[in-house]
Amino acid sequence: MKYIETDSLTDVPGRLLKDGDRFSFRCYPGISCFNRCCRNLNLFLYPYDLIRLRNSLGLSSGALIDGYTDVVYREGSYFPSVLLRMAENEGKTCPFLSEGGCRVYSDRPQTCRAFPVEHGIYYLSATGQSRLVHYFRPPAFCQGQFEETAWTKDSWAADQEAVFYNQMTVEWADLMRLFNKDPWGGEGPSGQKGKMAFMATYNIDAFRDFVLNSSFLKRYKVKSDVRLKIKSDDVALLRLGMAWVGLFLFGVPSKWIKSVR
């Protein structure tokens, strides 16, 4: 996912896909480049990706983060990025790649799910909101782009069961936009506030324990229906976490949560 700041969407590499634009693509076992795209990746993971992978692998959020990701602090960024850690082999393959293909295919991350379409988040300064934009950008080695099966961005998203992934990415991007300025008060993203914000968005198990077993629900008023959902609904808990980070760090009001005065 790219954060697009240029005034012209056509300045971004790839072919911009507008409503109704069509592109050709088909990937299948036996095509000459099968699984070649699953190697040596800088694959960013977003919070909803981790929820799906955690459930697919039967791991805790903490075990998934420790065992499969690298948390990196990029220069000029005020929130860490989470990257999928490649296997330590010659091809630096995705850790979920097997001889038969992706072993977490039904819960694969959004970047993989969208391929060969790349997503960008375009900020609309007039409204202060974000929207998802789409670019057809297969790598040169990809032979799937020469197949005859045709798609639009919407039919491709539906076929790949990516519509809800896309929605969660936009919600995440709206929070990330706030980190264009430093909220840490000099302690940096590795300080206590940064650790809390990371937990609330990426470590869903630790955040659930924090919400339910600390004084959190005494210090914050959470809607009654949301309080019921977060005990078992990971998406509701993630949305609460994002709303809390916005309120906790930036004072952004939310329908999900309010401070108790």
C-alpha cells in the first residue's frame, strides 16, 4: 500500500484503474512463473492481516509477531512498520510458501490478495478523508498478465474476497495519517505510549487482556454493544483499538469510546 501525496494520481507507477477499466490476469499451477512472486518480498502487514494470520495458524498475536515479522522504525515515520519475515533460505521465500502453493491462502495478507493490483491511499485534503486507489502493476516476469481472463478492480476484489480487507485498510490509513506528526512528546515510538499504541493495533490478544482485566473500562466509556462484542470479536476489538489510539494520542473523538471525566 502506498500513501499518495502527489497531486496527480497518474504520476504513480502502474496503470491507474478507474471504475470500469479492465485488465487481464490469471494465475494457476503450471504457469511458468507460479509462486515466483512469493520470494524476497518487502511485504507490509496491516493489523487486519495479523488477525487473519493469527487465526489461520492457531497462534497468539504475540507468537505471530515474534515468530514471523520484523518490526522496523523507518526514518521520518512516527509509527513502526510490520514486515513479514522471509525464510532463511537461498530464495528468501515467504514462510508460508509450500510446494503446493500458499498454505495460508484463504487468510493471505491484503497485498498478496490484491496482486497484481497495487493499492494506494489518496488523501482528500478538502474532506480530510482517505480513499483507496488501484493500479495494475504486475512485475515483468508475471505471465498471468498475458492471459485472457478480464477483470475490473471491483470484480477482482470480489473474486479474491478482498472487499472487507480493503475497507479495513482504509480505516487503518485514516489512523496512520495522524502520525504525520510526532505524538510521543520526545520519547519516540519505542517509549511507553508507543508500546501501548502498537499493542492496541497489532497485538489483539494483549489488548483484549488490557481492556478486560485492567482499569481501562473505568477510565473510558465504551458503547455497551461494543463491550459485549470485544470479548470474542477480533474486528470489533481492532476498531476499538484504533479509535482508542486516535483518542489517547491525538484527542480525536469517536463514537466507539470516550474518556470518563
